[in-house]
Amino acid sequence: MRRTAILAVIIILTLTGSYLGKRLVSDPRLATTGSETQAYSRIVSLAPSITEMLFKLGLGDRIVGVTRFCKYPPEALSIKKVGGFYDPNYEAIIASKPDLVILSVEQHKTKRFLTSVGLNVLEVDHSTILGILDSLAEIGQACGIQQKALDAVIALNQRMDLVKNKTNGLPRPRVMISIARSMSSESLTDIYIAGDDAFYDEMIFLAGGVNAYRGKMKYPSVSSEGILKLDPDVIVDLVPETAEQDWKDEAILKDWQRFPDVEAVKEKRVHVFRQGFMVIPGPRFILTVEELARVIHPEVKWN
């Protein structure tokens, strides 16, 4: 099943000329064996990104269980909860009588248990944009909606190409994404940034920038001295936890005024992103790419 789905995506993306399509052709994960296609109809999702993908494909009515972290779309809130990402409720999963459980590659222990009790498991990798596109095709294949899944891949690919074409040939500003930090102290502390992580790296690159951090840690914690040394041209402060709190953008931006010598601060290129989807590696990644492109390249005329 996986081989058939991925090959279909290769054909589509190659025809549409995406650079991601060229990467797919040489992806080592193509050396996998498939299984007979089945139209699964009772699905348990064990990650928010997977739940979003199922709804995007019009499969919401087939979902019989989700995690307590699955809050989008709103319809997911009314679906039976089967625990969390790393602490699933196995009894609740089995009681849901699923014919397919979809989980992330990080959920190794969960996969081992569910397969040991005879449940069908589909493992997807959302750590990269390539993985997200792959899983759209895989889920579409499993649920008998291959064409709809491929249409979704095409649409995402076209939007990525639009951003790429608009920023082609432009200088690439150095971008630092703050993905977590203390919001309660009087000083800017405990700052974790997007580091050597393919998902954020790819989105920054697609949006016409380059990651200011070039080390080997996925989510490094940086000190004040570290930020001064990175000296990014653009800072993006992801603060989705403040979306429902009384935190004003002005107050959040004021925190960064502690670094007047950093290029992004001097040029007033610090931006607050509150949207929750920006920390969920699901099909709405394209919205993050488009928002990043707007702040990285404000000189471009964006629709």
C-alpha cells in the first residue's frame, strides 16, 4: 500500500515540476513492500496532525477515536478520546473496534503493542514536508479515496510552487524561529529555537529565507549571548499558547527590545505568530509557509 501511494505522488509532483517531486524520486523509503488496498472505515488517530489530515480528506465520519490533544477542526472535540500522544489508553482504543489505527513514527511502543494484539496500524512520518505529502497519499490509498488525496497533494504543491516562484532569485534573510520561551519573567529567558529540524528548516527555505541556526541540535536553548551571535535578520516568535490569553502583541514584541543590536530588532523585523497550527506538522503547514514568506519578503506583492 505504501509503495503504491508514494509512486502515485512521485508521478503527480514530477508532472507539476516541484522540487519536492525531484527529492521524492531518490527517497530511500521507496524501498518498501506494499499490501493489498483496503477501504478502512473505523479509524483511530493518535496525533493532532493525523486527525487534521483525516478531516482534510473528508474522512471525519470514519474516525472513532482521537487523542485529547486533537482540537482541530472543532468537530474533533466531540469524538471519543483514547488518551494522549505518548500515553494512549489501550483499552479505549480496543473498545473503539478500529479496523485501522494511524500513528506517528515516534510512537514506537504504541505501535508494538497495537500490532501485538492484532490491530492494523499505519505509521506516518510528519517530521518533514515530504512525509506529510507521503501520508496524504498513504491514507487516501488505505481509505479508498486515492484521487481525492492526490488532488490535495497537487493543491499543496501548487501553493508551494507559487511561494517559491515569487521569492526565486531574491536574497535569503537569516531567520530565527523562537518556538518556546518563558512568558512570565521580567527577562527574556528559556528561549528554544528551531534548529536542525527538517520541518522548520524546509518551511523557512520554502518561504525564501535560511535558518539562522546552523548547528546540530533540533531545538537548542539559546542565551542572550547566543542570540547576539546569531544576529538574525528576521525573528519569528511562535506563541500559540497566548492566543486565548490577554497577551498583547506590543508586550510580546517589547521583550525583544532587550536586544537592540540584533539586526531583526534594529530593523523592526520581529513578528508574533499566535496560530496554533504553526506548531502542528500537519496539512496546514502551507499556511505557515505563506505567513513566513510574507514577513521574510515584505517587498513581494502577496495576494
